Amino acid sequence: MIYRSSEYDLGLGVNRLRLRNNMSVAELADRLNISRMQAYRYIDAVDMKFSKVCELADEFDMSVTDFLQLCRR
């Protein structure tokens, strides 16, 4: 399932989460065990699979609801 809404920008949320944790893109990639290129794709993403949203929230010890609040435009 893909999560998409005009009210939310998931890439914006990923970037806010990265900045909130004072992380570079490389550090984000390392923490998520992905390449830097994939980290940039997450940051540029407007939508993503709901399972990935859950993984991101879990990795940063937050609820999906809290993560989605970071994604609000």
C-alpha cells in the first residue's frame, strides 16, 4: 500500500527527522542501512510504502502518527 496525501509530504518528514537528530544524509543512510542515494530518494519522496513509514517511525522510536505530524505541509 502506498501512502499519498496532498496534506502530507513524506520526504519533508524524513528531512525534518534527519535535521531534528542533527544527522547528515550519510548518517541517515547508515542508520537506516541504505545507500546515500536511497536516503536522498526518501528525502525527495512525496509518497512511500506504508511499511517504510512504519520502519522509519520505529527506527526513530516514534509512533507513525508522530512521524506523520512531521510530514504535514
